[in-house]
Amino acid sequence: MPKTRDEKTQIVADLTKTFKEMKSAVFADFKGLKVKDITELRRLCQGQKISYGVAKKTLIRLAAKDAGLDFNPDSMDGSYAMACGLEDEVAPAKMLADFAKKHEALKILGGILEGKTVDKTAIGFLAKLPSKPELLAKLVGSLQSPISGLVNVLVGNLRGLAQVLNAYQKSKS
């Protein structure tokens, strides 16, 4: 049954809100996926705070225009689903790339990053990046390394002094 004008208006409003809140979006062709696979994909998206949905290209074009994005959905072939990362730029690309490895029917088409359209190779590079928590952990480790080295040097001098004094005390007794 076709959607009414009010339903379409609501879909465009919801998509516009999602496009304004998102950090990045990835579009994928889901043709050939089984219903159980799509259900699994939706569950994975919910667990990682990724908005997943399917809409007509016309509605996506209107929502993108309302959100101020430079995106034309007609540049990608076929019907597609979109996964929008609401907290992490890398999460949708990484999640869909991992899912596509297990399910060959899912094909990544492209996406939106920082308000600009990117192709599937850029999404592939984005999927290979470490996640935000991993990058933060590496940053903390890099910042902590010189400090811990300094502490070890300072403690080493005190430890050496304590060993000399201990050896001197043992030689006296």
C-alpha cells in the first residue's frame, strides 16, 4: 500500500533530524539479503548507536536538502539502506564492512562524511581506522609514556641509593 503525503512528510522530517544529528552515514545495497540477516543487521546497529533505515531516494534527497547536505542519492545505483553514526564517525563504516564480509549480498555503495559525499573506497579506508575508544587509548598511552619514563628514572636513583646504603649496612654488621 502506498504511503500517504502525511506519512512521507513525517519520514522526511525524521530523516532530516537524523541527518542533522549524525556524524557520518554509509549507504549499502541490501538486495539479496535474507530477512533474518537484515534483522541481525538492525540489532547490531542498535547495539552501537547507529540509526539504520530504508527510504526512497526522493525522500532521502528532500531530507538531505533540508539538512543542508550536499548529497544526491541518484548518484548510487539500486535501492539501498543507510546506517548513520550518531556518536562515532567510524562505527557505521566498520560495522557494515564487517557485516559485508560475512554476507556477500550486502554491498557498500558510498556515504556521507562531514557533510560531503564520499565513495565506497573512502568508506573502506574509514572502516579500517581504529574506533574512537581505541584511538583515545593510544593517545593516553602516548601521553603517559614519557611521564612513566621520568618516574622510572627518578625512582631508579632512589632505588640505587637504597641498595648502596643497604650494602653498606650489611658490610658494617
